[in-house]
Amino acid sequence: AIGAGLEALGMKRRPTAIQDLQMAAAVGQTRLMSLYDSLFGKNRCNIGQVLLTHDALKHRERHLNARNTLLNLIANRIVPIINENDAISSEEIQFGDNDVLAALVAILIDADALILLSSTDGLREPGGNGKTKRVSFIEEVDEKILSLVADKQDQLSAGGMASKLESAQIAAHNGIPVVIANGRKTGVLTRIFEGRDEGTLLLPKSGDISKRKRWIAF
């Protein structure tokens, strides 16, 4: 929403003032949803917009209400387009934790999988001769794994690979498999669902945790 708003307003750089970020989000939100509606409409898919903040997920009653809304949309074959309510929130914009929100939503609806799309084909590690190679599988996100991260952010993005790894860990510890993959690659989702070696996979941890305990923990 912020990126779409900055484009509409002719702003070349992401501003730092919260009020300007909120303004950009307010302008960009309708443009963003119009794009989603057009693209999903080509495949005859209905979409629904759900705006969340972390604050909404922290309160048990609102948490359950959000879950029921999302599950009802899915049950009626409507694709929920979820975004943070950037026009009225502040902390979420400042810290840019959409990856964390994605993990929390995956936990919220007991998702079969969480796929985090990046501009690279997953986590990379040194491969010799100054080159890097893709890490296809991670057992646990620890300091050694995080030390491989060398984020390069552009003027519009606020997250990065470290955020994706930490979010993947949250989902995996709640029994959800996670794949971090290249969102610019044609057919990447199909390849993942076919079980191909695509991106970086983090397998779910075993153990049965009640939904209430998940909510308390995360």
C-alpha cells in the first residue's frame, strides 16, 4: 500500500515521517486492491480485503473474530488479501514486519504451508570462488544461519531475509512448513506445491500445541 501510494504521489524515496507513510498507505490502498482484483479476476477468483494490525491479534476476542472471518472467506472460495492497516498504525510501518504478520496469520488459520516470496531464490551461503549457493534446507534458524544474511534493501522495502527467517521459525515451531523462494520466478508456486527443490525449506517442528497456547506464545 505504501509503495503504491508513493508511486501515485510521485515520491521517489520512502519517507521517514510516520504521517507521510500513513498518507501514502491511505492513497495506495485502493490502487493496490484494484490491481489484485484485476489480476485475480483474470482467473475468475473473487477476493476479499482484510486489514489487520498486530494489536488486533493480541486481543483474544478480536483474534478469534479475525480467524472466523478468514476461514469463512476461504470456505466460500474467496481469496483473502491481507495487509497491515498502515493508514492508522505506526509501529507496524516503522518496523516493516509483514513477514511476521504472514507467519501469525498462517498460525491463525492453521495453514498447510507458509510461502514467503523474496527477490532471491532463498537463503544463500558461500559456495567458493567468491560465489554463493542456495541453501535448500534449514533444520533450525540459529545464529549460524542468521550470520549468512546480507540484506540489501531498496528505497521501498522495509523487510529482508533476516525477517523472513525469523518469521519462518515462528511458523515452523507451530507445525507449519515454510518455503522462502523467489517471487519473480515464473511458476514458482506450482513448483513448490509439486514438491520440487525450490527456495529454502524449513520443516515444521513436531508437537501438539493448543490454539490458545499458540496465541499466548506468539
